[in-house]
Amino acid sequence: MAEIFESAGTALLYGLVGFVVMAVGFIALDLVTPGKLVHVVWTERNRGAAVLLAGQTIAIGLVIEQSIRASESEQGLAEGLFSTLLYGLAGVAVMTLISVIVGLLTPGRLGHAVLDDNGTSPHPAAWVQAAMYLGTAFMVGAAVS
């Protein structure tokens, strides 16, 4: 029974680390997206912003999952949590950097294009940027595993 409680506690701690990384990812996305992301997604119901946020959230989850797998260490739980945090933050940094670079290379302003919601469907750039986040997550995940 003690092992179950220990495993549950470990899961909770890794979940908290994952939540922190997702929160940092949300803030990073908010900084590179025009407007306040919470308002754009939940109040304006912008489909492009929702696609982008969903893609980034899944991508961060993939990086965290691989980070947890890679964190299994004989050094103990604290080092595992710390390495998961660092790997996760590195993933957010790479995703954000790639987003900024692609934004500089594409015509117009990528952030504005992503939020160009015609009322029925998101701009194709939203899907492309969400896929870039997922592709980046697979690269970072492979690097940490």
C-alpha cells in the first residue's frame, strides 16, 4: 500500500512540473500572439488561436512525457523532477524560437495571419504553426530520450 501512495505522490509531483511548463508555454505563446490569448480564445472564440493553443499544449505534453521517461535516474526523485522541468522549458524555448523564426520568414505577420478567422474556419497558417509545434516536440522529445 505504501508503494501505491509513493507512486501517486510521484505522479502528482511530475504533474505539477508539467503544469508549470504548460503555464510557461501558454505565457510564451501569449507573448508571440497578437492580443491576450485568454480573451482571443475564450471570449472572441477565435478558431485559429484555439488550433494554435491546442497544438502547443499537445506538443508540450509530448515533451513532458519524453522528459519524464528520460528523467528516470538513480540520483532520485528531485533530480528527475528538475531534469523534467529543464527539458520541458527547453522544449518551450525551442518551440517559441521556431515560431518567431518562421514568422520572420513568412509573408506578412504570422501571428496576425493565424488569428485571421473568417468565422467558419481557422486560417491555414494556424494549422501549419500547430504542426510546427508538434514537429518540434518530436525533435525535442527524441533529443532527451
